[in-house]
Amino acid sequence: MRVSKKWTKAVRRERSSLERTLAQLDAWERGKRVVLNIPNPNSHEIGKPFIRVDAKEVWRKQEPYIMKTQS
């Protein structure tokens, strides 16, 4: 079923940035490949204010702390 481009853009605009971030976080937790747009750390690249970065580099998996015991 095809949907008009006008309607898909309208639905995308209605979504808040929080909803988008939550959807990205949910996909990342399910093991999907998520790409984030972050401000470019290189200030000399004027034409690229934002860069795409893999979420694995930004959101690292937090593993529970395991205390080691001495025997």
C-alpha cells in the first residue's frame, strides 16, 4: 500500500524529539543498529554542523559491577 509523501512527512513532523530518542533507545536495546546525529566536534568543518555516529560509540553498554574476591 502506497501512502502519499505529504502524509508521511506530516506524521514525521508530529513526532517529538523525545519520542524519536526513546524509539532509538528501544531499538538499540533490542540489538538493532542505530545511528545518531551529534554536533561535529571538529569546528573547522563549517559545512558539516552535525555528523552521524554509531550509537555503540555514544551509548556504551553498562555492565553490572562484579566484585572480585581474593582467595
